[in-house]
Amino acid sequence: MRDSFDVIVVGAGLAGLVAATELADAHKRVLILEQEPEQSLGGQAFWSLGGLFFVNSPEQRRMGIRDSHALALGDWLGTAGFDRDVDRWPRRWAEAYVDFAGSEKRAWLHAMGMRWFPVVGWAERGGFLATGPGNSVPRFHITWGTGPGVVAPFEQRVREAVARGRVELRFRHRVTGLTTTGGAFDGVTGEVLVPSQAPRGHASSRETAGEFTLRAQAVIVTTGGIGGNHDLVRAAWPQRLGTPPKKLLSGVPAHVDGLMLGITEAAGASRVNGDRMWHYTEGIENWNPIWARHGIRILPGPSSLWLDATGRRLPVPYFPGFDTLGTLEHIMSTGHEYTWFVLTQKIIEKEFALSGSEQNPDLTGKSVREVLKRALPGAPGPVEALKRHGVDFVVEPELGGLVKGMNALTGEGLIDEARLRSEIEARDREIANTYTKDLQVTAIRGARNYIGDKLVRTAAPHRLLDPKAGPLIAVRLNILTRKSLGGLETDLEGRVLAPAPTSDGGEQRGEPLPGLYAAGEAAGFGGGGMHGYRSLEGTFLGGCLFSGRTAGRAAARATA
Ligand SMILES: Cc1cc2nc3c(=O)[nH]c(=O)nc-3n(C[C@H](O)[C@H](O)[C@H](O)COP(=O)(O)OP(=O)(O)OC[C@H]3O[C@@H](n4cnc5c(N)ncnc54)[C@H](O)[C@@H]3O)c2cc1C
């Protein structure tokens, strides 16, 4: 079947694999082109925690969580904050996605053998009013096997399709152009890269060994976002978030280079909402890095005291795990790019989870025995290793030593011991007070009303200066790049649109570009930005699944 294809899929991440399986099921001949070597198949999803957003799932119901489509859609819209003309398609994608997450998504994945950790996580808790941003209920379902467990069923289906002769995989093929005939997209051009033994996730060589031109009836772009390309991240950094950070950690491998987005735009595609990005504020340097500037995101429980670089508590509602974007916006207004968590050993043991499949070997390895060990005293192994070896950690029995360590770490001397002590003592007094005015203390108590948080995610309220809870720990938190929320504008079939004409006065809409589709992060997970400004979390992998499936099915219908 060489060089005769119905559809070319550019990028073998999750969105590309899903699109290809749909096409193969529809008896199409598919070519998947991937710039990385075979060992990196699956892209970012392999490294992910495998957290999926479901609405009203059996896992939620078993934990006593009452969720509904109306609640989830309200949460989504309050979180997205759609406010632009170009949000027409993103909003429709958001509605379609919430429908999917509350209906066939789980059953579809379950039928492929996927299962989820029984304790549902509560990400992005909001802290605003009922119509504001945030999840009203826990919805973050960690896949048994984490990211590799999400990739596996699709990789298996693709490999079966390869065996049937429906799919061909060509690695080290880097697409650099799109071809058209008579206005219809009908192929790609690119460079063959030299073979690479770079282990999964490591940067691979960009040395070329040749060129290619390949034709098909349609092309699907599933090349991911821009998070690994800090020049693009800084160029897209919006004014509302201040000046771009000088120091950024990378939460994604180097292949998330964003170059194909520019290539597709130059070929006539509409690219929208590039200024909407989902970067984290709790990034720590990986002491054992896989890719350059490798940062790990702490998924925090609610109890750590969150301080700016000068030692002042962040304002309400910027508590750990409440509002990623709002916290980022606040941090960037302080004139310093880093912040601190101050916590106790008791808190780290229960509340620090690390995002990434390699940081959760128990869940990734599907070992019930190892997972159960999380209930034992002591922090999970990878958390303890970071505490010991990570450059961002200070551990001391007394506050005086902690402050010295914090000041030595930054070399800036911005933390005043007396002021921090009085801040912590004031907070600690509220712990003894049943009728607290401190909203973080209220939030901690509220979290423990949820059995899942009480069991594994929220430490029993205690004084930070209680020596029995110690030692004290300070963690310097950096900005960590991760997801692109904007991308190629697509309609509900995943067809890439041309930019809307600007001259006519009526409703402006770009027409679909014949033969060109996009899915996954490259398409802003659908529509060019179905998350709007913020995410409810666990919505990215799901966004790849939904938009990859949609684009694959639509391209299958459209090709002869
Ligand atoms: C550590 C980590 C934890 C995460 N945890 C979660 C989570 O718990 N829940 C969640 O929902 N999301 C999570 N995510 C996000 C999620 O994994 C990604 O958003 C998603 O996997 C993106 O998939 P994709 O297929 O769109 O793009 P990618 O995975 O980036 O794949 C794109 C592929 O295209 C290839 N490519 C790019 N350009 C070209 C070109 N020009 N020619 C050929 N090939 C090209 C790339 O090499 C890559 O293999 C996490 C991400 C990371 C890194």
C-alpha cells in the first residue's frame, strides 16, 4: 500500500492515534507521520497522569458525589469565561465535550479495558461564587496505569491496523509543509530525520537525511501545542499576565515545539486564542530530568500556606489547587516569578501528589500492593526523593532555620522571620477556633467533608508550628509550561476553518478548508480553544480522545 493513502495523520500523540484508529475502523488507508523515533509513540499522553474528566460517573457516585450535566456545564462555562467572537466554535465544542464526558466517554473507554482509581480527585476547586470558575464537585479520574494506560488501547488498535495493512507508521518524518490542489489540501512535504536512539521523551536530533512529498485525500494535524518552545510561549504571553517570566520550567518534552501550528496557519488556516495557555504555578525542578528544564507539577492538597516571594500569603481564593490561572495572574503582578509553599511533614505525606506517569510508579505499574502503601506513614517514594534531592526544597525543624534556608536558596533575602512567624501564628490560632474567619481553614475543613479528601488528600487540620507535625518544609514554586488552550479553529467535524473575512459587516465565519482537519492540543482540543481561559482539569486527554475521534470519523466520511 506504499504511498497510496486516504488520509495522512501528522503526529502520533494521543489525538493522532485516536483519529487513525477511527479511520482504520472505517476501512481507510492511513499514514501516520511522526518526527520522533518509535520509542516516543504516544507523545505527551504517555507522560501524563492519566486524569480524566467524567461527569456523574460510577466512581463519583460510589464516593457519594452527586454530579450532573447541568452542574458540569455550568462549571465549564463559569471556568472558560468565553468572551470573544472567535469563541463561537470553542463554546460549541465545550458543550459537545461536556455531553460526551457525561455520556458515552466512560463506556467507550471501559469497553477498551480502561479502568480508574476509585478515589476521584478534586482539582481546580474555584473559591468563587456558584457561577464562577472551578469544579463544584470532584471529577478528576486517574486512569489505572496513568498515561501509558490511556495510550495503550489506542496503540494496540493502531498496531493491529498496521498488521491488517490499513495503517502505516513512519517515524522520523517531520512535516514542514502542506500541499493543495485546486484549493483542496491533498498532502504534505517534509524532512526525513536521521535515525535516533534517544530514549522516550529525550530530545532527538534534527539532522536531516532526505525529503518527502506524500499525497492523500485529507490531512489531519495532531501535532500538539507549544509548551516545549519557550520562545513561542513568551511571544504568546498575554499582557493580562504581565511580562513573560524569565525563568520557565518545561512541563512537556521538546517535541511539543508548536512549529506545525505556524506552518498550518501559513497554509491558510485560522489560528485563534493563542494567548490562552495553561501553565502551572507549582513547578519544581526535577532532580532526575528526562527532558531539558524538566519541571514537575505538584498537585497540591489545600493545606499548605502559599506565600509570595516576600513571604506574604497569597490573597483569597488562591489556595493550593483552587484557581491556576487566577494564581498565575496574581503572581505575575507581584514583581516576582516564584512563590513558596510552607507546610509540615504531616501535610507533605498526605497532600503532595506529583503529576506525571514516571512520578507515580505504583499507579502506572497497576500495583494494588504499592498503591495501598500510600496509606502508610511517610510520603510516597518519589515525593520523598524530591524532598531530599530537589533544589527547591528546604527542610528544617525550626522556623528560624527554615527562613535562613529560604533566603539562602534564592539569594534575595526577601523573607523576614518575624513577619512570617506572625503570619503563621495568626493562621495557627484559627485552627483552634471553630468559627474561623480564615477562608483557607474553612476550605480545609470543607475538603474533609469529602471522604476521598479525608482518606488520601487532606491532612487533619493542625498548627504548622506544632513540632509533632514537623519538620517544617518550604518549597520554592516556579512557573511551569504545559498546555496550549488555543489552536487551529475547527468546526464540530474537526474541519479546519479559513480565517473569517474581515470586510463584510454581517456574521463573519471562516469556511472549512477542504481536506484539512485538526484535533487534540493543536486544535485547542477542539474549535480552537474549547477551554476558554481556564480548564477544569483532566479535560486535555479527554479533549484529544473526543476531537481525535471526531476528526477521524469526519475524515473517513469525507474520503472516497
Ligand atoms: C507530565 C504531563 C502530565 C499530564 N497530565 C494530564 C492529565 O492528567 N490529564 C489530562 O487531561 N492531560 C494531561 N496532560 C496533557 C495531555 O497529556 C496533553 O495535552 C495531550 O496528551 C496532547 O496530546 P496531542 O496528541 O494533542 O499532542 P502531543 O502529545 O504533543 O503529540 C503530538 C505529536 O506530534 C508530533 N509532531 C509535532 N510536530 C510534528 C511535525 N511537524 N511532523 C511530524 N510530527 C510532529 C510530536 O512529536 C508528537 O509526538 C499532561 C501532560 C504532561 C506532559
